[in-house]
Amino acid sequence: MIRAYLESHRRDRALQLAASEGTKFHDSAPFELGLGECFLNHGLTGQAITAFKAADRLMPGQPDIILPLASAYVQQREASEALAALRTVSRAAADVPEYHRLLASADFLSGNQPDALSEIDRAVQLAPQNPDYLITQARYEQKAGHQQKAVAILEKAGRLAPDSPEIPYSIAVSYFAADDFTASSEFVKRALALQPDNPRSIFLLALNEFSQSQLDAANKDLRRAVELQPGNPYYHCFLGMFLVTNEQSSGQYVEAKQELETSLQLSPSYALAHYQLGRLLAREHDYAAATRELEKAVAIQPEYPEAYFQLGHTYTRLGEKEKAKAALATYQKYHAAEYSEREELLRQAHEAVQGQH
């Protein structure tokens, strides 16, 4: 019944039933395990963790319990908790591929890229015919900057799962990272042929179109991505950025401001959106408000060269010469090359694609 309520989107009723049934089966590890898996499958990771921990207390050190517990921790980006849980089954699960995949995920979240690559390699060795492990392996290679290696792994995954849209999409990410926008567009279109309404693929297509100066197409596809996934702050932010960068009418600034403000409502600590809103406000000559947004951007992300560049100009407009001098000096420290608005947007696009991949 709990599963049925969750599948019919009656979350509150499912949680009420789980609480009442839990009093009857408080000493049953299988009940808690099943409950945790049900919660995890429906995105209730916090409740899943509680149930898995209850099962672990009743039957300690069981891989069948610890692995989904670690998966829930990973989904909540709690790397240290996931690693601590996995250590309790290091012997019992040493030859289980999923154990090594989860270790890789937790290591990656904690910033330990070498161990993440080592663990996902081990998972692939244990289950070489599993395309999901190969896709994960390729993603880590992408983030390490090894794009050719990632593409080779993904091509192998494609032979195992030719109908998976994730594989051509991931290949498109590698080509985009290598600035081969033609090849990236080709592969993202293959992904869309398999899954036409995938907002991630449409967003990547829009970025490729912008990179190739296909501005009308980029505008259309950015709007489509926002329409399909209105809760994604990346999409609102990049649509706002696009409208600022490619201003054709005064009305675009109004719309751009709305998109950037929506992005910040969804993700208040999104440095890029603060920066872009500050840039827009500076263009409107509201230098005090622009400065506040730019200061928020560098407070969130201290090594943000473009924000210091803009701060140098807004401080100058406000007559704060010493602050302007310090901001421009910081910009030069991090970014000696000449400022280019288009190159900046492309760099941010690379980071956005990697960030949501």
C-alpha cells in the first residue's frame, strides 16, 4: 500500500501509513529494508536513510542493506557518510561491482578524483558488460579532462546499449568540452532522436547552436529547455545570459532580468546568476544594485575573474577608486587575457554542462 500511495503521488498518505506500520514491524529488518528501497525509488532519500539505518541496526553489516544506504547518502551528496557506511562491508562486498561504483561516487563527491577513477575501473572489471558502469567511468574521465578516452569508453557502452540516449548525449558532452561543436551537435541530435523531450539534451543543443552563432535556434532551444524543466536554475540563468549578450530590444533586458531572478529564487547561492544579474544592472546604470550582486558572486565564488572585472567598473562609477583598483588587480591575478564577453559565456557553458552531467 505504501508503494501504491507513492506511485499515485499521495506522498503524505504514504508517510502516514509507513509510520503506523513501522510500529507493528519495528523489529523486522526486511520490512525496514523494503521500506527504504520504496522511499529511495521515489526520491524520498531522507526517509530512505532512516529506514536503512533501522534495518542495519537489526542486521548489522549486511551488504544488501549497506549498499542502498550508501546510494541514498550519495544522492544527498553526503560523501563522508556514504564512505563510512561502505567501510563496514569492505570485506563482504569486495567483489560486488555496485560496491565499487558507490565508492567511486562517494570519492568523486569528496574531491578524491584518483580514487574515484580507480574504484569505477574496478567496477567495470567486475561487470564489463554493464553499460551503466561504463557511462559512469566515461563521466569521470570527462571531468578529469580525458575526452578522447571518455569517447572510446562510451563507444563501447554504445555497442552494449545501442538504444540508450545517455550514450550519444555523453559523447556530445565530450566533443563540446573539446570545442568540437559540429560533432557535439551531431551526437546530441542522435540523443534527441531517441528521447525527443530530454531538457538536458535540448540545453546542450542550444549551447552548441550559440557556439556556432546560430542565435535564433539557440534562443528557441533555450526556451524549450526552460519550458520542459522550469525548476532548473541553469536553464533560466543561461536564457538570461543569452538575452543580455544578444540584446536586440530593450524588452530583452526586462525578460533577462526576470530569468536571472528566477534562477536565484531556485538557487540563491548560484554565483553565476548573481554575476549575470549584476552585469545587467550595470548596463542599466544601477551601479549600486549591480555592485551588491557582484559582491555576492565573489563571496560565493572567490576565484571569479569576470566578476572582479565588472566590480572594477561599478566601483569606479560609484567613485570608490581604491576598491576599483583592488578588484581589477584581482581580475588580472586570475585572468591575464583580454576580457571577451563571448568567450566568458562559452566558458560558463562548459562549466554548466559538466555541472549537470
